[in-house]
Amino acid sequence: MQRGTTTVRDNEIRGETCSSSWAKYFQVFWTFARNSLIRDMTFRVDFIIQLISSTSFVIMNLGFYLLIYQYTNSIAGWSKFEFFVFIATTMLVNSIVQAFFMPNVQEFSELIRTGGLDFALLKPIDTQFLISLQKVSWPSLGNFGVALILLFYSLGHLSAGAPSWIGLLLYPVYVFTGAIILYSVMIALAATSIWLGRNQSLYDFWFYITNFSRYPMGIYDGQWGTPLRQVFTFAIPILIVINVPAGLLAKPFDPDYWYLALFAVVATAVSFWASRRVFQRALKSYRSASS
Amino acid sequence: MTAQILTWWTILRICIEERIVYRGDFALGTLMRFLPIVTQIFLWTAIFAAAGTGSIKGYTRNEMVAYYLLVMLARAFSSMPGLASGVTLQIRNGEIKKFLIQPIDLITFLLLGRVAHKMVYYLVAAAPFALVFFFCRNYFSGWPEPGVIAAFVISLVLGFLLGFFLEATIGMIGFWSLEVSSLLFIYMLFNFFFSGHMFPLDILPEPWFTLVDYLPLKYLAYFPAAIFLGKVSGPELVWGLLVEAAWVMLFIISSRFAMRNGFNRYSGYGG
């Protein structure tokens, strides 16, 4: 059992019945989401511009792969529309991470530097929950819509025919677990800024590491590729973030993705647990910056 | 004249010292910037393996990887992180006022600051760059001729100037519109795709290539790499460098013009 401030608050919450505390947390989250939407709607033009600019990035990126498929029929065994399912999955997971976690975690290192974390610690709520979810960036969800259109369009053009029902059912689950894995890496990295003081390269680091997850894992092959693939599958499980949901939908007859899907459940639980441990350990070393 | 040079030297020295404070963060950031190259190597290896042909639009796999490495080098010269947004921020929060009352020219000050920034960057980044290029030497088919190397170096220096004056001009738009972050995002987007950062521009089908070929953005990444790989040579190369120099002149003039008009428009409130 952890000692320290977080445990006290955890116990307060655990004192109540489990279901009511879940309901309470959901209610708090709902308020966060609503407030963020109100704020976003106050600056409506800005909201629309943000929507357009993030969507145009995605479309240009898609253009790049359209260009590549002019010169080849497949990338590591992914045909054009299979790969577009893969890209749509990347967009879905990323828009979830960008909408719910990224604006908050980016602010976390600033909270540490300025001492603003004091206020978060004082609130009668789980600190990790509070600092991870207090803002929702609604414009980032614009890509979610674009991704869904791309996904359904590509699914209709798969040469293997329509995906299985079980694949369609599991897909949202694995998109969600994928987002959780990326969040875990992010929050663990952010927590290290408690030890390191300011860590400006933090976000860059997260971006460059998760950059590996944006491609089919089959491309990491050969003398250097295979160990790289194993490290990013089993040690830091970022390769399964996109590959598992996309594989289940686009390549339903490849048994590899079903084994990986089983592994993904374990990997998500372990990464979330481990990142929470890192976060709580780091909180214990927090010494307020101000006053 | 001597006083002028002394001022410049002082500005340069201050900016260098400012940069060195954050050297740890700097070195780490430089190394990490090579990580995307790793995925690019794997991606293109997979593409070439599936395509079955030895070359795509005249690029072999090795040339493709070499292209991405050279683009990293070109961007080390031409990319200006935070320049335009820094200018607009100074306009918005009123810091720009100091250039109105002090006998220092804003653009010269920014240019010297950028030169200092880049010098420190090369000092810190030289080792990681050399290391990566050494490991990847097999992707290159030997050194090009001295003339090509000279043209390559000229294109890098011109790329630096073009990147600087282009972004300085965009930053000056802050005098007319206080919120330019979305405009900067669009510029960044175009820069990313049409400078050749994402892929060699000449694999684009027509009419796209001709269109992009007319934009100044290609000099920020594609052009130097294309020179090194021998994709442009002879009169085409000389003509390219001349056009690039013309673009630099154009943006020097436009940034000056925008600054002068901006200063006339500017009104500062509060203390």
C-alpha cells in the first residue's frame, strides 16, 4: 500500500461504495468536457480554423501514401485499402489521445515548474485523474470524423471482402486500449519532469517514440528491424497500438493479429499499472516550487 | 562603422551565451531528431521490396535513404523554429517597442540571434550528425565532385537566408493581425510537404511537380539534397541557384517593407 497524500484521498473515495465513486468520477469528467466545449465555442472562428488545419494535415498525409501506392502494390503485406484502414486507425487513436490527454499532460510539466500542482494535490480527487482529464480539446475530434469516413470507405474496398463481425466488435475496444497505452507512455514521461525539473524535450520524445507505432510492424524486419520490433512490442508495447485493431479489421484471417490481440489486453493493463506506479512515485518526490 | 560591428558582435555574443545555457536539452533534442530517419529507412525498404523494381522515379533505395539524410542536413540550415511566432508574440505583448526606441534594427538583431542559434546548434549537433552519417555511409555512393560540393554548400547557405527572410516576412503579418497561429500552421504544413521534407519532390506526378517546382519552398530541403545526389547539374543547377538567390532578395525586400509599414501602423498601449 502506498503511503502519502494520494493514498489518503484514495481511501476517502474507497470509503464510499464503488459504483457511486465511479459515477462521481464520470460526473466530474462530464463537467470538464462540458466546460471545455463552452470555452471552445466562445472562440468559434478559432475552433473552425483549428478543425480545418488539423484535418488538412491528415489529408495531405493521405496524399503522401496515395503517391507511394502509385509505385507499389503493398507495404509490408498491406495493400492500398488495407493500409488506409491502418491510417484511419492511427487517426482515430491519435485524435482520442490529442483530444483527451495531450493538452493536459503537456500542461503537467508547467504545473510542476510553477508550483501549480499544489492546487491539484489539495483537491479531494485522484490527482492523476484530475491532471490527465481536466481539459478536452474538442477540435481534435474533427479528425475522428474524417477517420471514420476513411475507415468505412476503405473497408468497402478491401479485396478480402467485408470484415468479420467479431472484428468489428473488437475494433473499438482495441482502439481504446491503444489510446490507453499511448497515454501510459505519455504520463510516465511527464511524471519524470518532477525529478528532472523542466523537461522541454518531453513532448518531442513522446512524439518520436510513438512515431514507430504509425507503421505496420512488418516493416521492422531484418538484422536491426527484428530486435527493434520485439522491443517495441514486448518492452514498450507501442507497436500493438495501431497494428492490433487495424489487423483485426483489415486482415481477419491472419492468426498473428489474434495472438497479438490477446497479448494487447495484458500489455494495456501492465502499461497502465506501471505508468500509475511511476506517477505516484514521482509525486512523492514533488517539492512545491513556489512560496 | 567600427561601432556598428562592435554592436553586432555584442549581440552575437549575448545570443550565443543565451543558447549555451540549455545545452543539455539541446543535445538530447538533436539526437532524437534522427529517430524518424530510422522509420523512414524501414518504410522505404519495405516499399522497394514490394515494388520489386530497383528504382522508383530514378531513386534506388539507397539514394532514397541518402535523400532523407541530406534533407536533415538541409533543414538544419533552413528551418527557423519559433522565428515567425516569436516576432508575432513580441508584437502582441509590446516587446517590439524596444526596437522602436533603441538604435538597433529589428531584422538585423533577429538575424544575428539566428546565426548565433545555428552556430551553437552546429557545434552541439556536429558529433551526432557525423556519427549518423558515418553509420549510414553505405547508403551513399561516394563523395561527389568538388564543384558539386561547393554548389551544395552555397545552396545550404542560401537556404538559411531564404528560410530566415521568408519566416521573418510571415512574422511581420503580426502587425496587421494579432492572431496568426493558424496562418503559421498552414505555412508549416506547406513547408513540411512541399519543401521535400516528407518525400523527394520529383516523385510527384505532373502537374504537381511543375507547380511545386515554382514555389520557393523547395529550396529549403529538396534542392540541396538533389544537388548532392546529382539530380540537378550543369546549367539547370546554376539556374536553380540564381533563382534561389532571387527569392532571397525578394524576401529581404518584403521583410523590410513589411517591417517599415508595420512600425508605422503599430501603436503600443500601457506601460
